[in-house]
Amino acid sequence: MKVFPHFDLTEYNSYKIQSHCRQAVFPESEQDLIEVYQKHGENIVLLGSGHNVILSKPYYEETFVIFNGNFSKVEVDESSASLEAESGASMLALSELALEHGLSGLEIFYDIPSSLGGAVVMNAGASGEEIKDVLVRVRYLDLEDMQIKTIEKSEIGFEYRNSFFQRNRDKLVLSTLLQLKKGNRDCIREKMETIKAQRWAKQPKDFPNAGSVFKRPKGYFVGAIMDELKLKGYTVGGAKVSEKHGGFIINHDNAQGKDILGIIDHVQQKVKERYGFFLEVEQRVI
């Protein structure tokens, strides 16, 4: 494993918020991960690819355990149309690998920035497809007794942007078995490129952001709510509600975590006043 003191987290969160931590650890195996938790105990923050998170502080005393370009081994079994990957593998890389082997089922994740572990924890997805649709089972580290365990899909209790792992933060996803389908490479590639084009047309890809900020409330669309409340362009410090898509907050001018949280608080108040419900945050605040 690699260990770095006084580590700069700016390039390890997709908002590009300037923040540092006392120490960063990049594990390369399950044993590395166990050793880190045995040594540092509760004083650890786990960070996947750095997407879908908001760093709220400029400095953290905790040790950050980071899965970003590491802990990402993948095994593909073409005969069974399945693949098993460690939680640090990016969904982009997995979708491209599936395409290479003529396997369908991960096209929707081609342009969703996330690690596999993060996707499992939050049941990531889009357009009616979610990671649970292709998941078979998960290996995880139970911090309660430091044992490695396996859990089947039926036991994970997947919900919209929620799962067993979201509800139990002391259970860490190590690897996941995904069941795909054999398909035509040209058709798979076409779907991937179409999805990417659609997202780039609607989403603010030209500014640092962490994707959709809020969970979609039943019967509503966040973008339409933001349009009605005229919140597009609302700014706090260096953070702004995207004028391209109101469901996104962008870092347009050296935003701090507190700026993003300030926007979230304002939006939640306005939505509560107008619609009578609380808009739940999809992103993880650290």
C-alpha cells in the first residue's frame, strides 16, 4: 500500500474543492485494507473515485483511505458472461471492458462517473437501469468483527439510491460479481455513445461537479422544480446552481465545501416552502 502524509485532496474529488487530510492511504489488496482499519480504527474516511461526494472541510485530521486507480482488479468470464471486480474499478473502465468482450448490461454506466464500490453503495443508475439489475453478490469487510463476508443480491435490500451498505457504513464493499449478457459489439457501442451524447447535451460537463445533487422526489423532477423556483444560477461563494441543468451544482470559481452546502440549504428551504416536502441530498457530505 502507498501512504502519503498531509495529502492534497483537490484532484481526488470531482468538485475540485481544495482540501487536505492528515494522511492518505491507497490500499492495493484486501489485506492492506484490513491492516489500515486495524491500525487506525474509527479515525478513517473512505473515499472511492471522489465522485458524488462533497468535502465540507478545508482540512481533515482523519486518515483517508482512497480507492482511485488502485484496488481495481477485474476478472472476466466470457463463457458465463460475467465479471468480478474490486470496488476501486471505475464504472467507465468496466463498461469499456464489457464492450471489449461483447458483454451487455453496463452501457448505462459508460458516462456515469463512479467507482464500482460507490455504485453498489448508492445503487447508482439512470434511465430506469440500476447496478442492482446486473449484480449477483458482494464480498465485503465487516468492521464489526474484521471478517470478510459474502452477501447475495436478495439480502442487500436495494432501493432507489440506497442499499444495505448505505445503511451500514461499517460494511465495506470489496468486490462485486456482475452478471451480464452476450451481445453485439456494434449495438453495445452505439448505445454507449448515444447515452454519452445525451448526457453531454444536458449536463454541465464544462465545470467541476459531482452529478445530481438531490434524489428525485416521487412525482417530480428536480430540474423542473429548479426551473419553477427560478433557482438556476443561484450562487454562494464560488458555487452555483448550473444554468444548463438545475439538478447540478458546479464549482465555477474556486468553491469551498461550505459554498455548496449553502446552496443546498437554500434550495431545500425554498422547495419546502413551495412544495411542502424535504428535498433529500443524493451526494455524500464528508
